[in-house]
Amino acid sequence: LNRRCFLYCNGLMDHICSCQPSPAHNQRQWYSRAMPAPITGTLDGLMKIWRYEGISSLWSGLPPTLLVAVPNTIIYFTAYEQIRQLLQHYSNGSSKNTSQQSWWVPGVAGGVARVWSVTLCSPVELVRTKLQASRMMYKELLVQMGRELKHEGPRSLWRGWVPTVLRDVPFSVMYWVGYEHLKRLGGQTEHPSVPFTIMAGSLAGGLAATLTLPLDVVKTHKQIAIGNGSSSGGFSLADSSTLEHLRSIHRQQGVRGLFAGLGPRLVKVMPACAIMISSYEYVKRQLR
């Protein structure tokens, strides 16, 4: 699972996963994308995909990604702003000046907003993770998930919810506290410039991503393991607790295993946070 986790965190799964049709499924269509040479890293993967498949191939897999990202982002930022304003009102009276808000307000608002977005989007995220990590068609995945629903009930759709929340809530708390702190240090609490939001967003996102990566590794392992019957150290990967899973990874692979895919995660998270927060601040300023 360590290699699968690296590939998933790397964002390269859609590009290198290949599946040869079996005799019973001659009409099955799939990405026949085995690379001529092994991929050794993020930059190496990007260059080989570009060279062998063309630049447009770097954006394959975009629809399922947007299927999760768009509703998740809308729910998250809408909930964050509403909760932040509510907490600020109760902590500072009627003041709307963000420079006067308590340090804990953005952290609590971000954490609560993330719980809502994760809970509502978790089933869709589960489908996306399985599609990227396994060699299944949509129909096959639906059949497998139907069996899971029959045997385990609706809770199977939220498999990976606990490690996702344990990863994303601390990430959101650290991110928003760090971002707002950088805004205060830079004296740009009310109308931060676009270059400043890009810098502050990427730094806050990079720190939060690094500290929460072990929980992201566990979340990816759990969601990949659904229906695979995967086990490690005598217990099921899908059914083990988050703490048991962390201990198992540390026992088998050491600290390095807990931080598998750190480089690709930073390459993905830092620019994403920078773009997201700068767009958020710009639109919020224009709407005012």
C-alpha cells in the first residue's frame, strides 16, 4: 500500500493505472497507460506523462476531481465565513474588524466548517479514491459498493471518515490560525493584496499539510482497502482504528512511512491553498 499511497498523493494515479481487458469483458474500456519507464518522482512523472501522452493528458481525471472539489469548496468556505462572523460577534461584540478578532476564532470556524464539508462529501470522496486506486469501471465499483451497503449498511459509505476528519480538521485549524496570524504580522488584516495572500496561503498550507500527512496516509490506506480484503500485521486495514493503523505503519516502515508522499503533497497543497485563498479574498473584497 505504500506505493499506492505515494501515487495517490502524487496525483498520478489516473495517468499510470492500466488495465488489460479480460476475455469476458472484451468491450471494457480503460486507460491503457503503462509508462515505458518507471516513474521515480513528481517531476519525473510529469515529464514522462507530457513526453509520452501529451500535455493535455496531465488534466485527465479532472471530472471526478471536480465532482468532489466543487461542492466541498462551496460548503467549506460558505460555512467558514458564516461561523467565523458568528464567533467574532459573540467574542468581540458588534466589531467586524478582523484585526480585533480572537486568535481562536478562525481556527474553530475552520474546524467546524471542515467537519460539515467532509461529512457531506465523504461518500463521493470514497468513490473517487477507489476509482483512482483500483482497476475498476464505474459499474464494477457500484456493484462492489452495493455489496458493502448490504453487509455493513450506510456506514460503509463513510469509511475513512474518521481519519479524514482527524486529518482535515487539524489541517483547517492550523491553516486558518496560521493564515490569520500572517495577515496580522503583515498588517493586511482587512484588505490583503493578492501577492500577500498567495505567500501567506502557501506557507500556512505547507505547514499544516506536513503536520497532518500521517493521517492522510491512514485515510488513503483505509479507502483503498475497501473490498480488497487487505490486511497487515494480522488485522484488516479497512476495519482497524486510526491509532492502530498509525502504529502498524510506524512499526513496519518507521517515521518515513508515516510521511510517505510528503514532497508530492506539498507540491499539490501549497499552490492549491495559495490559489484558493487569494481567490476567496479577492471575491470577498469585490462583493463588499
